[in-house]
Amino acid sequence: MKEIISKLRKYEIRIRKAINSHMQGDYHSVFKGSGLEFDDVRAYQYGDDVRHIDWNVSAKGHGTFVKTFKEEKEQNIFFILDVSASQEIGKDGQRKVDIMKEICGVLSLSAIKEASSVGVLCFSDIKEKFIKPNKGIKHAYEIISAIFKLTPVSLRTNLSKAMEFALQQVKRKSIFIVISDFIDEGYDYNLKAIARKHDLVVIHVVDERENNFPALGIVPLYDKEAGKKVWVNTSSDRFKKRMDFFHGDKQNELENMVVRNNGSYLKVSTHEDYIPALIKLFKIRNKVKK
């Protein structure tokens, strides 16, 4: 128990440092309103968008009036966080799962500070942890505590199932942030469904060793998701093609699919500082949504 508390404190310090030093100012509007809500009407002026004319008010005969809007300040942010066994690749403290949890914690705290509601689904091929959207700094730290304490029951991955569950649970239009290494197949349909109904952000976490696996001949590798040791010919064309597919072609397909469906895509390596990449991503998003 002391180990867990010590670890949580360490991550909390890192997360708070990232928020307070790196993100202050630059990052204050990460989750600025993604939509507009009706505010009032005013007299039509030359150059106004005719699509905003309020025909009901104008029909009363006192002139032509247009609707005015204000940005929706309150956001609903929902994270889908992959905690399957394939996330455990990398050095301790810099494994994919460590970086994913940190990113989730950083963005949760950022969103809460801007009065947004935040919810999280941690998944493998089953629901590992579901936290309903809520507000307040206490809720943010409950999320951080829950995700770092979590020990998954299952080792496997099912992205499609996780997305389907999230779509069923979250009815209100939200910013959906999916954080995974995306080493899975068959999730395209539900990812597109999220993009249609919500504002999609994909954060794709990778480890460079997966992209540059050396040709060592036939060697024993431990398959974490299967929970067993397997002998693999790392020099074979079949092995190279599979690695190229998931860590090359599949990555490109994912990015293209997200962009085509009006989502935002970011690839983060476990070897790099993810804070500047996050700042750049959300700066671009905010410019697009102005």
C-alpha cells in the first residue's frame, strides 16, 4: 500500500508541474467550447451571415434580425483509456501505459480547471473501470488515483467493444479522447461512430522499439496479452510484414481515418516529452474551431 501511495504522489507532482509550469497561459483554453449556443437577436447589418437571420422575429415587421451566439463554455470530456497488456512495453515509468495514464491525468486536471465534466473508461477486452462524468478538483484527483491504482483483470484488447460501451453510456455530445497503442483490428466502425456523434481526439502512444525490432533469428518472446512465451522468427518476412503493418501502415491508416472524419490525431512516443505535442495539438484545434 505504501508503494502505491508513493507512486501516486510522484505522478501527482509530475502532473501538477506540467499543468502549472508548461500549460499556464499556453494551455488555458485547451477545452474551449466546441459549439455555439443561442444568446440573443440584434438588427441585421451588412455582411451578416444570412443563415443566422431569425425569420420568426423578422416576420413581426420591425426589421430584419439575426441570431447571436455565444461559445459553449461547459464541456463534457470523456476518456477511453487502453490498459491492456500490450501497453506495458518500455522502461518502468516510461512504459506506454505510464505515458497514457499521465496524459489522461494531465488532460483531466486541465479540463476540470476549466469547469468541464470529466469521465473515464479504462478497458482491456472488458470494462476495467468506468467513472461517470463529474466536475470539481476532488473528482480530478479521484480519476488520477483510480487509473494509477488500477490492476487490469484481463490482458487482452478489444477496442471496438470499449467504444461501443462508451457510446451507449455517453449520450450528451462530448469531446471523446481515445488513448491507446491501437494494436487491434475491427474498431474502425465504432471509431467513426464516435466521430459522427462527438468531437473525436485520438492520442496514439507508441514505443520506438516496436518500430525498429532487430532481426535476431528465432527467439523466445513473451506475449503479454496471451500470457505465454512464444518462439518467433524475427528475421522472417512474415514477422517483418506484421510489424510493419501494425507499426507503419496501420498507423497511417488510423491517422487518415481520423482526419477524414473531422477528428484530431496525435502520435506520442514514450521516448519524448509529450507536453509540447499536446499543446501544439490543442492550439491547432482551437484555431480550427474559432
